[in-house]
Amino acid sequence: MESAERIVIMRDRLQNAFSPDVLDIIDDSEKHRGHEGSRDGAGHYTLKISAPSLRAKSRVAAHREIYALLADLIPTEIHALQIIIL
């Protein structure tokens, strides 16, 4: 799967689950070229998200929800995901 397709899938799932005010997904894969996890084609991403339902939770709980939503993509499509709750 190409990075652009991964981003569309992530964006759709996050949008549907959280109706965020801000949703930005940045592909950081190029910065990690040659890294162990990226050799198999999995990507590195930074997720910036602001949603009332996430802000109402602890940081750990919010991260768990996001990871659960994307679990089937980790580690085959997403090698690393940095989550920033705004």
C-alpha cells in the first residue's frame, strides 16, 4: 500500500470516530529511510489531532483509542506513529 493510501485510510477512520476540529497526518517516512521497520515498506507518521472527545480523556486513554482504531495497520503499514493531541 502506498503512503497516500495509508493516509486516506487513517484520515477516514479518525474523522469518522472523533469528528476532529484539527486533523493533520504527516508522512515522516523519508526521514527514516533504511530504518529497520521501514525496509518492509511500513511508514512513519506524525498525527496531530484536536477533538473534544479526545481532550476529555487522559493522554494514555486517547492514545489507546487511536491505536485501537488503527491496530490492523500496525506494524504492516504503519511502523511508527507519533500522536500529538492538540
